[in-house]
Amino acid sequence: MADTWDRGGRSLRWRLGMIVGGALVGGAGVALYLHPPILIWLLSGALVAGGALLILSGICARGR
């Protein structure tokens, strides 16, 4: 019976990752629905993180 379950397809790790990822995205959607000001914090945090990444990339880049 165990060999009928494992006939290729996605691994257990992949499936658990998809379940956890879906729960996180769904939870974020519920949080945004219940508390819309969270969207401002998420957007500003993403912009700050992106800006920091660009600045660090420019600082750490090797010159010619």
C-alpha cells in the first residue's frame, strides 16, 4: 500500500511549503481586510527594504 502512495508527483516538503505559504498569504489578506492601515506599513517596508538592497548593492559592487 505504501508504494501506491509514492508514484511521483510533488514531494511532501513541497506540499507542506505550499500549504504554509497559502496560509501566510491568506492570513495577510484577512489582516489587510480587518486592518487596512497595515497595507501602508507593508508597502513602506517593502520600499525601504528594496532601497536598502539597492544601496548595499551599489556599496558592495566591485569596480573595474
